[in-house]
Amino acid sequence: MLNSRLLALLIKETTELLRNRQLVIFLTIAPIVSMVIFGYVLNSNVTHLRLGILDQNQVALSRQLVDAFTANQVFVASRYTNDQQDLTRQIERGQVDAGLIIPSTFSRDLLQTGKSEVAVIIDGINAYSSGIAKGYIAQITTQFNLNLVEQYQPLSTGLKIPIQSEITFRYNPGTLDSWFFVPGVIGAIVTLSAILAAAVEAVREKDQGTLEQLLMTPVASTAILISKIVPISGLLTGTLLMCFAVAFLVFQLPLRGNLFLLLIFSILYIQIGVAIGLAISTFSENKLQTILIGIFLNIPIILLGGAVTAVNSMPLLFRWIAQINPLYHYLVILRGILLKGTGLEVWWLHAIAMILFAIATLLVSANRYRRQLS
Amino acid sequence: MMIRRIRNQVFKELQQFQRDRLGVALAFILPVIALLIIGFAIRLEAKNISLVVRDLDRTTLSRSYIERLYATNLFVPAKWQGMRFPDALDRDTAQVQITIPVGFAADAAAGRTGKVQVIIDGSDTINARVSDLAVQGTTLAVVQEQLGQLSETLGVVAQVRLWFNPGRQESLFIVPGSYGVILAIFPPLLIAIALVREKEQGTILQLYASSLSAFELLIGKSLAYIAVGLGEAIILFVVGFFLFGVRFIGDPTPLIIGTPVFMLAGVQLGLIIGTFTTTQSAAVQAIGTIKVLTGFLLAGFLFPLNSVPFPFSIVSYLVPVRYYIELCRDVFVRGSGWFGTWELILAMLILSIAEFALAWWGMRQMQLSS
């Protein structure tokens, strides 16, 4: 008896959800499109910095230095000037990202005294890329100097590079940015979709007043709750599977761990998102408030959960706060399974945290929802 | 006549907005909370990458190498220095493992090349890149030191100067950018909700029946929510000044002109979404996907847009937030005045006019169909 009522309710909710064509489209096509775009666009590599060049020396040696700067795509020669003020102005107006000034005494100093100075001005607005650029410049000049030594003192005391660092990048040998960002974007999309869809769908019935009609029928409040959660979770699971398909087919992400565990914890995370959405809908009085809170909550969850920047880089306080962020735990597990091939023996603490989250959020939202019904 | 009708529409819209007290409070408080979270928490570069060192050589050279590595101020020793499987990288307790093999110093002294083995966790590409540069920089510094003893020094020294933000404070980069991201989300969201609510409750039909034209309706609604958005912007700038010390450098007029233009673009997008979606749930998903994701990820908020590959780089030019973030960084950090910013404002203006035309067309279609 109860089962047939539950079934009827489930069918009703599912057809209602599917009838909202625009929502279905936004939960299926939009995530795929945004995943493809963001997978390609998100790029933490610092390349193609526009370099303004002021070469007052104009000899072979100074041109060699310019070539060394622009050789590997970190800098591209954007403008040549012959006036220092002109270069300064270009940097001030943001027309170039960096300026290289080679003084007229450059080659003479270098060949006579063995030392010479050039000036590099970097637009420091972006603290991250200017730091990287500074590192590259140190490499470029050192490499340039080593080449010079070989060129001008070939017979000096058996010059050999004394030490070398052999660097390998584990898990991501090509340091492909997409391998870091795509799992993050999947997490962000699932969070955003689950919370918003659940919150807005749950509050809709309250707004339209059909909830009262539902209450007059002899179904238990638990059945109403289940019939709300299951269809939306099903739809979101479909979204998630498509996201994974894009990740594997378009971005060639590896799957080094257990596919079964990946699916289990992904579905668990969807449950957490849906439960949070439901809870929001019970705490707010109307749709505007639901939506504002729902959109707002996504900002800290996504930004502090490590979707786009690593949690390790955050100040200590926020590394602690991340512990109460379900997305943080999900992303550790997701990146662990996909990239590192690790299993429960490594991230079992995060797994327990996720299970606790799922139980807690479901209990709270079920409780609030039931109280609202009675 | 037309001006009066538009004015009345603005007043009506604001009246309706301020009737929901909690909603108003949320509309002004949530952006500030978002600013606090972003400003305090988001850091691109780690200052404390955990490092596992295994020095098997134990010589002066190997020790000075390790000392130099820590002197970059980038690394901290990992808590657990063990090497067994699953090792520190798998466990996420360290991000870099360095092994200096036996014979490192002997090789270097004998004219062979002593090798340091470095394994970097590549799953976090940002910090992998930073660590890579730091390790290579350390190695090169040691190489130069060693060579300096062997041969006469011959070398170019680059005097690197960082302008505008010499201390590389990340907040100076993140906070002005976050103004753009936050202001791109909230005003469009509010106007889209208002429009769809009117559609769901059927009150929009009354508007269609009135003498108000689609043009006046859109202008009236836009102006009302631009006003709300400007209020949000002022609050953000004040909080940013007091908490993060972000202040005007030079001429503030580009921002004073540019902010309403940016609001216009944002609010138009809200209107477009509001006209083309029929349910609030769809409208919210649309704003959520387009605004939250593009704002954070596609507008150069975190990473420079120079490296974006070709067909996708076009997309970023269509995002008004991109220009506004640049404008904010210019006014609050660089201070180049109108010379460096007029193109940004012009671009936003063109985009918002195009969006307004689309919203107007959509509204006329809707009026005809209902």
C-alpha cells in the first residue's frame, strides 16, 4: 500500500521535473558546454607575456639576449621602442606586461669586465604571474650566461655543469592544467546544480500552494520527501556521468583508481548537495531568499573547497574551515581516484567525513521538511 | 511623458524590492561576506609547500643545496619524512620529494654532473609550476656558485623590478578582481528573479496591457536594479578600503563612469535570461552557470588570459566582467587614468547596448505571443 503510493508520487514528481524542459536542458547541456570551455580556458601557466623591448645597444650580443627572452613562449616580443619614456608609458597603461631595457654599454661592459646589467620591469598587478615571470627571468639569464661561458671560454678549465636537478612530475607528467581543473569544475558544477535545483524545486510547491493539497492525501511525509529527492538526484547523476564522459573523452583524464568507488562517492556527494538545497528551502520564507542564499552558499563552497585553487595554499584558518566543506573532501577523493590511483587506505578519513556529512545533512533537511509539512 | 512613465516604473520596482526586508538585507550583506571570503582565503601561490628531503650524500655541497632550497621561503619540511609506499605524495602529506644520491658532491667535484632527483606532485599544477621554478632556480644558483670558483665570472645580471605591487601582495590582485566577480552575480540575479516572478504571478500581462512600451519597461527595470547594484558596489569599495587597504591610485573617474556601464551590461543579461526563461528554477540555473562560472573562471579573475588557446579566447572577449576586472585593477592598483581605461569602458558599453537590443527584441516577441 505504502509502496504503491510512494511509486505514484515518484512518477508524479518525475514527470513534473521532466516537464520543466528548460531546467532539464540547464542540468544537462549547460554543464557539458561549460566543462569543455573551462577545461580549455583554465590555464595557470604563464606564457605569452607581452614584452616591450628597448635595445639601446643594438649589437649581436644584445639581440641574442632578446632572443633568449622570447625563445620559449614565456615572453613574446610585442613592441620595440627606442625611448625609455615610451616604454614606461606602455607599462603604465598596461599595453605590455613587462619591459626589457638593454643599456648602450651592455656588450662593452660584458666583454671588458665580465659583468653587465640589464633592467627588467614587470607589471606586478598579478602577484602570481609576476612571481612566475621573475623565476623564468632568473633561469633565462643564467642559461644565457652559461652559453656565453661556453662560447667565449671554451678551453677554460674543463667546464662541466657541476650539478643538475632531474625533475619529474608524478601523476601528471605533462603538467596539463586540465587534469587539475577538470575534476574541480566537475565538483563545482555538481555543487551548483544540486543545491540550486533542489532548493528551487522544493520551494516551488510552497509558493504555488500545492503542498497543502499533497498534505491532505494519505501519504506519509517521508514518502513526500523521498519523492522529492529521488528524481532530482537521478537527473543529477545523469549530469555527472556526462561530465565524466567529457573528462575522459575530451580531456583524456586518466582513471587510475577504482571506478566503483568513484561512482559511490559521486552519488553520495550529489545527495549532500540535494540535502543542502532542501534545507535552504526550509529556512527561507520565499523564493527570492532561497535563491539568494543558494547562489551565495555556492561561492564559499566552491572557492574554499579547492576547485580552482589548492586548499594547501590557503591561510591556516581556511585550511581548517575546509574540513567542514563537503566539496573539499569530495575533491580529495575525486582527484585521488582519477589522478593518483589511491584508494580507501589513503583517503579513508575523507570518506568517513563525507558519509557523516551525508547523514547529517539528510537528517537536518528531512527533519525540517517534515516539520514544515505538519 | 515617456520620462515620467519610466520614472514611475523605477519607483514601483524599488518599492517592490524593498518590501521583502530579509531579501534586501541579503542582497547587501551576502556580497560583503563573499568579498571577505575571497579576499582572505584565495591564494594562488602556496608559501608553505611541504617537502620531503632524503639526503643520502651528507656532504657540505648537499647540505648547502638543501639550505638554499629552504631559503627560497617556499618550502616547509613535511611532518612525515618516511618514504615507504604509499609515500608522502600519495598521502598528500608532501608535495615535493627530493633525493640527493650518494656521490653527489664527488661527481660535482670530479667534473661529472651530480644529479638531484626531484619528484613533484603534478596533480596541483599551480604549485607544481612554482615548485619547479624554485628547484631549478636553486640548482642554477648553486651551479653559478660552483662555476664562479672555477672560471672567471662572465655574466648578465637582470635587475628585475616589479611595478605597482612590488611586495607581490596577493590581496591587491584578488580584491579588485573580486569586485567584478561579485557585482557580476548579484544585480543580474535580482532583476532576473523580479522579472520571472512577474511572469509567474501573471502581473506582467497587466504591464503589457498598460500604455507602457517594452522599451520603457526595460529601461525602468534596468535603472532600478542599476541603482541597487551601485549601492552594493559602494559598500564593497568601502569594505575593501577598510579591511584590505585597497584605495584609489590616481584618477577615480574611470571607475565612477565605468561601474554604471558595467551594471547596465550585467542587468541586461539578467533581463535576457528573465525574458527567455519561463520558470525561476531555469532562470536561476542560467544565472548560476553563466555568471558564477564565467565570472570566476573566464574573466581573468585568477589566471591571466594571455595563455587561453584561440577559439576559446574569443569567448572571454564577450564577457563584460573581463573588462570591469581590468578596470578595477587599473583604478585601484595601477592608476593609469583615462589613457589606459577608455577602451575597457567602450567595450562594456558596446556589449551592454547589444544585450539591451536582444532583451528588447525578446520582450517584444513575448508581448506578441501572450
